Amino acid sequence: MEDGRMQHMPITYTNTITQENANSIRASVGFCRIHPEQLQASLDGSALIVAAYSQSRAVGMARLIWDGGAVALIRDIIVVPDYQMQGIEAELIRQILDFLNTKLKPGFGIQVDVMAWSNQEKIYESLGFQASIPQRRGRPMHICLTDQIELTDAMFQQ
């Protein structure tokens, strides 16, 4: 440790992650684990996955959900707490934006949406994202369809 900051091995990026590693990253930030079969379907259905590794340990991930045309959504931008705010979040997003930029043709445009959590707003703004205002973009809303009142980690132990 130098200057109170943890020193980590160099970060490498790939386009694959196992559902076990994805659930481990989710759990590290306090998110509930997703049923392995459902999470694997989400990973398989993603247009692009970018995963960050420190040696062989998965320490971050982001997923692109894209219709192949004009609308894209970046989800699950999650980095293990010990590795946050070290540029990994920005690199995950940068790689997804680079991928989308390769798909642009003259006259094309892709609306890319992302949900910013507390400390991520500045990172996204530095990459060109703007805060949405309800008058122009509507208000984000959601519904969670499940027959479970609360999902627990015990459901996913194998």
C-alpha cells in the first residue's frame, strides 16, 4: 500500500465472463445474486460484454443491450469495491462505446442510455453522457416481475 491506496496488478479486459464471476461481482457491491440459468441467458443475450480482470480474478463488468439499430442500453456496470474509481468503470464504458462507433454508417445515430449510480455520474459525463431531463426523455420507471418476495443467496447455493 502506498499513499493509503491499494496497489493492484494490471487490469486486462475480455469480452467474456462466467455467470459465477458475474454473480460474485454483483454480490461484492451488495446486489442480489441472479439465478444462474437466468443470468447465463442475460449474458448470452447481450450484444457485448466487457469484463475486467486482475490476474484471473474478475473485478468488473458491463453489458450492452442493443437492438442492432438505433437504441442501446448499457447495464450492469459493476466494479468490485477495492477496484472502484481507478479508471475501470470508464474503460468498460469506453470499450462499449468504441464497439458501437464501429457500427455507425453515414447518417446513422445510436441513442445510448445508462443508469448512473452515485459516484458514476462524473465518470459518464467525462465520456460525453448528459443527464436526462424528464421533459425530453421521460421519467425512468421499472417493474420487477417475480413470484419471490425477496431473493436470497441461499437459493443459488449448489
